[in-house]
Amino acid sequence: MPKTKTQGFIFGLIMSYAMAYGMEVYNIAIKEGFNLNIGGFSTMTNNVFLDALIEASYMGLIVELFSSLFGNHLGASIAATHMDASKENPYLCQLMRQACTVMIMCPAMSLAASLLFNVILAHASIVNLPAIWVGTLIKNFPMAFFWNMFAAAPFTRWAFGRLFPQKG
């Protein structure tokens, strides 16, 4: 785990881009209708991955900005109200912090995505933003939770451990 501010920043970048890429693959596959095809997501094409890479290139920066400004802090604070890190299993504390961070970041990123992709780029009426945001949140929250728990966070810890091996 990060020991310095620089390491924390790098850890945050890896996590932000891991989350952004996974969520973009999911959302682009839905946007292109692969969830509706016979065979569902297993009929996806490689174009989904390239399109997701392009969108994740800038969405990852938004994730990093939001998580640095408020997401990580609020997630840790909420987790701390439910668990005493000095008495609990460290792994369970880590999972609780991840879950609480997703609880903060998913609504924030769903709002950002709703504004960017629906209102600004697709010219939807700003009046419909609350409904668009709720719909986006309902669609994204389960994926964000499970992607964070079982893919993005383990990948980030693995990659970070390769970049900054611990001594001893």
C-alpha cells in the first residue's frame, strides 16, 4: 500500500483508470445494444474495448479528481463509522472502505457522466437531468460495486505491488 504522497497519487491513478475502463466497457456495450442481443454481452466485439479505452482516457481523470477531492475521504469516513480499524480484521476494513467509496463515487460519476454524455453531447434537456442521473446510477451501481471489489481493486494492488515492491 502507498507509503508516500507520490505513491498515493500513483495508486489513485491506477485505481481511477481501472475503474473508468471497466465502467466504460460496460456502458459502451450497453449503448451498442449487446445487452439486448441474443447471447447478451458474450456477443460483444473488440470495438467495445477500443471505444472504452478512448472514453476512459478522460473519464479516468474525472474519477481521479473526484476521488482526490472528496470520494476517498468520505468513503473512509463512512467506513470508520461502521468499523474500528484497530479492532477489526484489516481485510474486512479494506473491503468496507472500498464499498463506502463506491457508495460515494458511483453517484458522483453517474452525475458527471449524465451531464457529459446526455446533456452536453446528446443535447438532452437539463430539466431531465435528475431522471437521467437516477437511471444512470441504477444501471451503474451494481457493476461499479462488483467491478471494484473483484477486478479494479485487486488489479490495482497487484500493479502497485509490482511498481513498488515492499522490502522484507
